[in-house]
Amino acid sequence: MGSLFSSSSSPSSESTIAKHIQELIHKYPVMVFSKSYCPYSKKAKDILSNYKLGKNYHVLELDQLSSRGETYQNELGKLTGARTVPRVFIKGKCIGGGDDTSALHKRGELEKLLRDANAIVD
């Protein structure tokens, strides 16, 4: 069985990464594309940790993907209109980044989105 990723930056590699992004955002009710050192990513992850999400929540740290992280970030830019991290998805829809997640949380709207996505484990 072959590797999911090729070492080149060919269009097929980009399409494979685009497909992987789609798979992740549809598999997990809450999906965060992050960088481990980014303060905005930390902010979003800290806010999400206030909710009991269990296996409904997944984080992919782009800085830990070696050379592929940049391609992921480029593909997320094409998909969402912004290539900054974090890119937070709830029920397949991008809600934005760290400040957006914080604003939704402060307004009480984040919990509703998480409940609508059946992401909160009771």
C-alpha cells in the first residue's frame, strides 16, 4: 500500500492534501488546524477545552508535518479565504480563527454551534 503523501509538491500532492482536509473536517465535528507555537491557536484550543468534546474534537498541528504543513496551510487558504492559523471548523464549516472562536464563546454562540454539531459529550 502506498503512502498517502508524495514527497513532491506536485498538483496531485496538493489534491491529496485538499482531500485529506475535507476528510478531516467531515469526520470530526470539531476540527482545528493549528500550529503548536501560535498564540491564536493556543487561544482557540484553550477555549474549546472548556467543553467536553471527547473524540468529537481533533487538532492537526501543521508545524509538525515537516514540509507538508505549508501545503496544508495553502489549501486551507483556498478553502477558507485565509491561510492563517488556527482554522477552526465546526460541523464542516469554518468559524474562523482564535479571535473568532473567542468572540463566539463570549457571546454564548460557540456552545450552541457545538451542541448543534452534536460535539458535546453529555
